[in-house]
Amino acid sequence: MAAVLGASCGGGGNSTPEERDVSGNYALTYDDQLKLRLDVGGAVREVTAQGYGNIVDFGTINGQPTRLDLTSFCARPEVQCPSESFWSKVAVTQPDLRANRLDLQKLVVVDDTNHRLDAGVRAASLSGLIDHSQEDRFLLGLGAQAGANQACIALSLSLAGGRFSRVGEHQETSMEPRTQAGRVCSLDAGVVDAGSGDGGAADAGLLPDGGIDCTLVPVTRIVVPPGAAVDGIKEGKVFVGWAGGCAFGPILAGAVLTLETGYVGTRTGAYDPPPFTPAPVVLPDGGLDGGATDGGAADGGADGGP
């Protein structure tokens, strides 16, 4: 078991606006290492592909060969695959940054692919949350994005997320006591703050054989130099889901198809968006508490709400 935590990024509402500031314009690069999952009644089939010029084969389902031509699928006007759901250039701001001292902030991301728009045209935008106490991880919901074909509207589980990186950051690993569930514990007394209602026995990390569920495990922390400026985005992921009928027709209408790809970002300059209308905050199922952007690393994400 291993954990990844953050350090030197502030927390508990004590950080300054400058420490929490991730605003700027960013260029995104997608790795196009695609992971596709098809869930049919709880039975999940997974395939991978390099780029969108492939025909992926899920095998035979309900007696029918099930294949998907990614080029044709993503070219359909009613479908938005990951690089269309997010964008290749974005402008990022935190509109409430100086209105409060919270580490959990609203994040607005604007499509900056076309910076100079015709008069009256406004760029698309997405709004979500960023948590400075969780290494500046952020999450944006992509649900209800698509055209008129209801079968091809992105499901509410769709998301874009990642972690804003800072100049000079590095990782340090040390051995620290943790339970099998990843909770901080004491090698002498079990789980910290076990409670007093039952003498701590119920929550002391006791194993069935009377042992203590607490052992030293490697814990990796992201260490950021004081005052370090944001310089990019790491651990980026775009995850889009559709009803199976969008890709395969009525025969798989009850299935769920998801497509995931990774990306990184480079900060290219100060916040300079094209004209846009701010979107409301939308989070995918589970929100930040689901640990969606980091697979549940550390303690699963933020404890706060919008």
C-alpha cells in the first residue's frame, strides 16, 4: 500500500490568494492513449487504442460482434470525444479567490482554441472546483454535453480533471504508519483518535487475531517550494461516457460506453480569455470526494463542498 500526499501548499484556509492562484492561459497536449470500457449489465469489457484511427473490438455480445470505428464515431456531430469535450487551449480563473480564504475554490475554464471570435460569438466554458489542500487538484463535470440526439448526450459521470503543477516541485517518500484502509495510525495504539465511547476497541484498528492494523508504508509527498508559481497541469484526465445506444444502436441501448485519455498542460501566459459566459458549477457523480482525478489517492479528495 502506498499513498501520495501534498505538502507546502497550505491548508485549513490559511493560505494566501497568491499561493492558491492557478489562473492563466494553458496549452494542453493529449497523449491519445485511449482506454475504452463497455459495461453491459455489470459485465465490463475493456480495450485500449492508440489514437482515434482504430476500430476497437469488444468481442461478441448477445451473439453479435461488437466493434466501434473510432474515426467515424468521434466525427459524428452529435458526439464529443475527449479532446472536443475539453480543449487544446484554455484560459483558467478562480473568480472567488480573493472573496474568501477557503482552499476549495470555484474554477472556471474557458475554451481558448479560437481566441479572436466574431462579434457576438462567445466561447464555451466549464466550471468546477479546485482544492489547494489537495495539491491543487481540480474536477470539472462534462455531463449533458452534445447535440440533439439524446442517446449521445454525455452522461453525468463524464469529467475533466488533473493537478496544477508548480515550479521546482518534487516528490519525497518516507515510511509512515497507516492502516490497511490508509488511515493515519500509531504503531503503539492503533488508529489515532479512536474515540472513547467503547474504550476505543471498535475503532482501534484491531485485527481478528488481536493484532493491530497498523504498519509502516511508503508515503510519497509532493513538496512545493514556498511561493512557487504555477507552471502547468499534470495527471490530466478526460473521461466521457455515453449510453451504449449512441455507439451500437438499440441492441446495446442499456449499456454504458466510456472513453478515457490523459493530457498535460503548459502555462503559456497570464489569464486572457476570449468573450465567454460563465457556466454553472457541475461535478460528475461523486464529486471531489470520489477521488476521480487521482484514483482515490491520499484520502480520496476534498471533504468540502461547493
